[in-house]
Amino acid sequence: MSYEAITLALAGVFQAAQQVIQITDKGYEDSESLKPLIASLLKLDADNCIDVYGSVSNLKPGLTVLQEQLQFGASGKTPQLGRYVASVLNLERHLARNPSVQTVIAARITNIKRLSQHTDILDESIIKAVADLYTDTISTLPLRIQVIGDPQRLKQQAIQDKIRCALFCSLRSAVLWRQMGGKRRQLVLNRKRLIYTADQLLNQTSTKSDL
């Protein structure tokens, strides 16, 4: 079990969940943060955790918010972010017990990957395709994630699509986190180690950017 891999995947969960808050609060996503997360959905074959996201630097926002959240204990610095992450991790458990939904997701992701070869990964068609996949699969599971925000904004289809896309990205990272050996109890029992590992990974991104 690699704590570096666990921390990176967990940072992906947090980074995508943070985008849900960004979209609900401001009505638009942070493209630089969301782009590598959507790309991670389409990485059907990867040699390691870093390869899924392209680089450690792509997860800098997630590593930062992960570190900040864990330093404030169970409630976290931003309670709403903590609730979204907890819901995504619970949702991952439901998905893991539903192989038929996993099969549908795998097939549809292959189609979305083909679509991405002809357009930008942040194009509305890609975001909508991921959002539709979320609706057709994840929304059929017993657990639903309640998104909080301005009711008028949440009624907009484009906003709904972006939120579902971000949630799907967070769930993808949660699946990877579990595959890497991630467990809920680590967030409490090994919190300091996760914070330390996140700090070490952030130092890597700082060192690289200074060269």
C-alpha cells in the first residue's frame, strides 16, 4: 500500500468535490482544476496513480484543500466540502456492489473517450455525455448526493450537467482511492500521515515550478 497513491487519489476526490461548490456558488467551473479530472475518467489503462491524472501538479488544488480539511479534524475547514466527500466515498461503496452498473459505465466511458478524440475535453458535449452517464447509472443507486446552492442556478441544465460531471470525476477518484488501499478509517487514524504526504507532494510541485 502506497500512501502517496492513496493521498493523490483522495486529492482527486477533494478537487472534484471542490468544483461542485465552485459551480454551485459561482455558476462556472475552474477549467484548470476540472480538466485533468475529466481526463482521469478516460484513462482506461494507466501504469500508476500519477499517470491517471497526468502529473502531481494537476492535483495541486486537491492536495491543498485536502491538507486544509484534514488539519481541521472531522468537520473540516469547509463542512459542505466534507459532506460532499463523505457522500462520494459512501456512493463508491454502493457502486462497488453493483457490477451491472459498472459494466454500463465502462462501455459508455469508451464511447466518451472516442468523442474526446474529436473535440476539447472541456467541450459541452463531453461534459453533457459524462453528466448523462451519471444520470443513467449513478443516479439509479440507492444513495443520492444532495447538492446545496441557489435554487434558480441549480435549475439550469448546463449547471446540472457540470455538477454531475464533477461528481462523477470525484467518484472516479474514490474508486481509485479504494483500489490503492484507501479506507475511511485512515481519515481519522492516519490523518497526520495523509497531511504529511500531501505536504510532501505539494513540495514536489513547488520544486518543479521553480526550475
